[in-house]
Amino acid sequence: MVLREYMARMDGQDPEKALELLEPGFRFLIVLPSGQRTGMSRADFAGYIAGRSAVDRRHEIVRYSVDGDVETAYGFVVDGGVTTGAFLSAVQVSPAGLMARYQSFFTPDFDLVDRP
């Protein structure tokens, strides 16, 4: 379950450890209210991580599923103890168990399910 591990690493003290979970040709799309970020490699994602603001952030996963080589997660982003919005993320897992593709959408305006 690489998506759960990825989010735990991104929320940890050293988010660059998440890079260990990515295939070299990793492709991604991250959609935020401020715009979207895309990339075609692990190096592109390292650039994304380097540009993130350092905050006390965690992803609280409330729904999770696996279907073949695709994992999905839905939950809430909590910054400094305050819920700032909801996310829906999916990853395609490579035969090696690493993230090959990643797509994530974040919105502060809509919750698909109620927060527990």
C-alpha cells in the first residue's frame, strides 16, 4: 500500500524520503486552488517538494481502496491542527511496488464525505 506510505512520508520531518517510493519515470498531476503542478520524472517531483511551504501538515485518510495496480485515498488535510480542505488521490503502482503515476486533487470548498 504505497499511497499510504507516501502520504506518511510527505507528512513527516523529511518529505524527500517520499522520493524513494517513486519510479524514475514517475508522472504526476497535483491540482490545488492555486493551480496545478505536473511532472514527468522523479526529479520533477523533487522540485515540487523543494517548493512546498514548511508547515505542520498531515493527511487524514478516511477512505482507501485498492483495485489491481491502482490505489485511491480520500481524506482531509490538516494544517497546524486546522482542517483546510479535502483531497482525492490515486496512484498507479508499478510491478516493483513503486509509484508510477500519481494524481491528486485538493479543495477547501467541498467534502465528498463528512469528516469523522
